[in-house]
Amino acid sequence: MTWTVVPNLDEARDQLNNRFPGRDTRSDGSIGDAVHQRYPSSHNPDRTGQAEYRDDDEANEVRARDFDADLRDPNGITMEHVVQLWVRLARAGCLWWVRYIIFNGRIWHRRHQFATHTYTGANQHTGHCHVNSDFTQAADTVRGTNWRLDQLRIPAPPRPAPGPAVPFPLPTGYYFGPRQDGDRSVSGHYRRRFRGKADRQWLTIWTTQLTRRGWPAGKGRRYLRKAGHDGRYGPEHRELIKAFQTDQGLSRDGLLGRKTWDAAYRNPIR
């Protein structure tokens, strides 16, 4: 008896091939190999093999497909991105024909509302993603499914690592801020020196660190658009510092004190 893969999984394969024409397909698979044939699996046809689920119709259906994890995408989209997209869509009910997905030691199952669980099977599915169609006649026969691969977005490049820390250069209780705030507010307008450098140099060192870590700061950019890294505290520096403090979950006072200074060198940047 001839076996067949349920149509929605063939459509997933075709849409992956269209979206990632250079992808590796060596780990792709549908019909179970000799190992699968020894125990119930959705890779086995439901009339002539040991199937995970067997219905009463005449179709000899396979309800699982594996997709090689190597998409070879020049923009950096990985199978992890695809899996997380499909999981989100399944949770929202958009992929109603999916029963479960397994990838890289995790399983997302309909019975658990597609919450993430550790997969305890012998095959951790690190080289491929396993997708299982649901055990319903509707899922067996649906055609024209849309796996929404158009919703994948090119991942942003990773932010540079913090790098070697530069100790906060001002005395305890001092900060970089407006020149009208008194002696403890170091503005860069009076050429005061701390630890061998002028105040302007220190403020420039800190704002340049943010630029190095991916923040759009400098002349013509989002922050410090007009003044650039001139080291003289003003409204543009206040705006930049407040935005960075928001990113770091710090108090948004727009003043560059020890905690805000250290965060640029030590903390992850979102």
C-alpha cells in the first residue's frame, strides 16, 4: 500500500524551500527509518506501520516531517528563529493543524498549550526540527496552509561586549551634569581635571563607550546629533543619559553618576 505525508507538512517543506533556497536538506525526512519502525511513531504510516495514531480511513498517512536545522541563510536566520515563530503562531491558534514541535532538546505540545518542556527522548533533534501534524481528520486533509515564514525578521547584530571597565573618575558624590548645579556637578565647561584627565575627556570616553556598544550617538545620529562627543554636558547629553538609564532600569535623572557610568562597561545592553 502506498503511503503519503499529510498535505500540510509537505506545504511546510515547500515553503521552507522557497524561503531558504540554499538550505541543507540532508536531515530532512518523513517516512520512518528502521529504528522508527520498531516503535510507534508518527513517521510510520498509520495503516502499514507502527503509527503513533491510527484512524479509520483508507489513507496510509505519515503525520511527521523533519527539517534540517541548517538553513544556510546569508542574513543569519536560523532554525531556532523558525521554531520560535511557529511556536508563537501555534500558541495563538494560527497553526491549528500542528500537534507538537521538537527541536534541540525541547518539545512544544498542544496538550500543554505549546509551553516549552524538556524533551526526554533519546534523539534530541539537534540536527533537525520535528513537526507533527495533529491527530484529526481536519489536520490530515487541510490544504493551502500558510506557515507564515514571511514574518521572520533578520536578527539584529549582537551588541559588542562591555569590554575592559574604566573606573568612575570623579570623587564620591560627584557626577557629570549641568554647570549650574554646583561643584559636585561636573559639566566639562570649566576644564576641571580628575585622575589625570580633563572633565571633557572623561565625558567623551563614556559617550564613546556607548557608541562602541551600538548606541547611535554622535554628530548626525540620534543622540548628540549637534554637539557630538564634545565632552560638554548639555541637553543632548541629558537626553542620551536618560535613554541609557531607561535601558538599564536605573533612575532616569539624566545625570551621569557612578552607577550609570559602570553600567556602560559592565552590564548587558538591550
